[in-house]
Amino acid sequence: MDNIKKILLFLFFPFFTVLTSGATNVKDFGAKGDGINDDTRSIISAISNAEDGVVTFPSGRYRITKTIEIILGETGKIGLTGHGGSATVIMEGAGPAFKFTGSHTKGSASPLTVSDQVWERERMPLISAIEITGNHPEACGVELTGTFQAIISSLFIREVMTGIHLTERNRNIIIEGCHIYNCDKIGIFLDALNLHQINISHCHISYNKESGIKVSRSEIRNFQITGNDIEYNYDPDSDVSADIWIDTSEKGSSVREGTITGNTIQAIPSPGGCNILFEGEKDNPNKIGLWNISGNHISNQTVNIKFQNVRGVSITGNTFIRGYDRHIIAEDCKNLVIGSNTFDRNEDYFPPDLEANGGTLLKNSRNIIFSDNLMQGVDKHATLEIEGGEEISVSNCQMTDIKILGVKAESCSKIHINGCLFSSLTSKENPELVGGILIGKNVSNLSVYNNIFDLGSGKGIINSSKIIIPKKLNMFITTN
């Protein structure tokens, strides 16, 4: 009798597995998972017949040759999941391996705007614990459109054109714990998208050529990028690439109310490369802003952070190294706070032959607070350069190991430099050292006081303007 039970269990094990797990197994619908057969139809059939709403992929390599589109209004609530991450889906056609399409194309995130159709059949589509890889030049990973409360979790997406593609309109998206690796273009792409509420957290997003996370032609609010490792997203053959790239330069775009917090963001210097790049609409900074960039490590790119036409952003509590051209560039921006950051020149990261110039450039920007920053060892630029602009306060900063110049200000107005410490690289003669503060031409409404200068052979203040700066308001240390 026991032997008969064993035989029955063996014969009907898949049925018992489905029954006890409450899931539909793609192999029960003919998928082979052998990396040879085309499993596209079998997977579509499994999804169409998933009455319990869960479709599982046992260990195997599943070839598909076209996009598996999941129309949520037809399938009902659904989740796709692999067994312990052991399943691989190989996309051998153009487009995404999986596309989730919902009907939440008009409502907001408010419960009052969510239809009964979405609540009852579409809410919270989920895909998890699967590897997706491409074997076609236009293969992609996952695409979402019209979804509400979708969750993408624990995926490994690699060697596709774009890893995760969000288009048209979605609400309340969570992307967590994913590895998005070595994409030909973009890791996570928010493309011509209307979206409120998105969290990208605890992911590893690296070696994607154009960008790790990119936003273009979109209207987005409430965007959280938290606790990720975003690295080596660069293209040596392109004019521009970035680990995080938010572009609202096209009219009708806006991306506001966001955070970039607790991430490691680093790459390899490349032409036009940035760790973080914000591009706003020309002459209109209002469309990108209300962001907080804090508690990150940001390093190893041509420019660590570049802002163009940006408004209302705080950059606080970050560590920076190796801005090969600059650490920060802000052009035509307003209402920025840059404070309590460490711009370090740790000798372990700077061999003698390395040129990583560093420094911050504020160009044609206004209403800026630059305070409490520790800035060490800038090579070829002023540690802080103010070119154009007005209403800029520089206070309580320590600019140490100055090689050429501490602060340079020209063609600007309403500039306040207070309580800063300027010290040179050594107390010995330094032929390249200019001084602590250089006030150039066309500067008006300037106050400079309570600063300390310890510059050896360099001058404390070089004043080319017509403004009188009383020497007694500052302290000059003479080094023997």
C-alpha cells in the first residue's frame, strides 16, 4: 500500500504542488525550461489559466521569442515568481520579456479615483525572483503601463537594452532588491511617463551604458531613490552618460519632490559623464526641484553632480571624491543649499600621477547657501568659483590644502563670505598658489569677514574690485 502511495505521489506530484502552493506551474502547461525549446506559448497559457493568481517558474532556462503581455483586466490579480531565483527567462525577440498593462490610465493615487475594476482585478501586479537576460539587440526586461501599486522585487536583469521600462502612466510603484546589470542603454527608464509615488530601494544598478536610472519627457512627483548601489553606469563612446539622470528640458516635463539618500554612486570618468545629472528646461528652473540629496557617497566621474536650470534642492551630508573636472556644477539654478558635505582627498584614492581637479562652480545662479563644507585639495580650479549670479552666502567652510585658490568671485552681486578657514597645501613656497579669496571685476554688494587665512606664501585676499574690504575683519596667519 505504501508503494502505491509513492507511485501516485510521483505521477501526480505537479498537481499536488499546484494544489498545495496555490500556484500555477509553467511546466504544467508545456514549458520545458531547457534553454532549447520555445516556451513562449506555454508561459502565455499558464498566465491565462492562473486562477489562483500566482504563476511559478521552477528552475530552468525558458526561451521566449516575443513579449509576454499581461493584460491585467483579463488575467485578474497576478504575480510571477521563480523558485528561489533559480529560473532564467531568455528574451530572444525585440521589446520587453514581460509587459504588464493595466487600465489605471486616468486616476491619481487617491483611493477615490481608483475604479472597482482596478481594485478587484488589477491592483498590485508582482514579478519576483526571476533572472531575465537578452539574446536580441532590442530585448528588454520588464515594462509597466497603466498599473496601480505594482511591485518589482528580487529580479536579476542583465544584458538587455533597458532593464525596467515605465511608460505612459502608472501609480505607486515599488522596485526593490533587484540586480540590474550590464544593459546596453538604461537600467531603469522612466520614459514619457506620468507617475506619482515611486520607490527604488536596495537595488544594485550597475554597468548600464547610458544611465543607471534615467527620467525623460515625464511628469513625476514623490520619487525616492534610497539605499542602492548605483555604480559604473557610463559610456566612454557617448557625449553624455550618468548614474542618475533626470531630464526635464523638454517643455511639459517636470520632476519634483524627491530624495536621493543613502546610496553609493560612483563610476569611471567618461566624456560628459556625471554621477548625478539634473537638466531642466532652458530659462525655467521651476520644472525640476524640491529634491534632497543626502547621505550618499558620490565619486569617480568627470562631474559628481551637475545641475542645469534647477530650483529648490539641498545637497547635504554627502562624501565626495574624484570629481575629475568638478565635484559640483550648478548653472542657471536658484534656491540651492549645499552644506555639511565632505570633499575628501584621501591619499589611498589619489596616487601621485592622478589628476582629479575637483571644486565647485556656481554659474549664473542665485539664492545659494554654501556652508559647513570640508573641502580638501582642489588641483586646477578655485575650490569654489562663483561666476555671475547673486545672493550667495559662503560660510563656515574649511578649504584646506589649497593648491591654487580658495574662492574666486567675479561678475556677481550680493556675496557674503564669512567664518571660513583657508589653508594652503604646505607652509613652504608653492609657485601655483594664488591665495585665499580672489575678488574679480564686476562684483558688487560684497561682505568678507571673520575668515582665517593660513596660506604661507599666498595672499589672503586679492581684490580687483572697487569694494573696500577692511583687513581687520579677518585673521591672517604668518607661517615661518
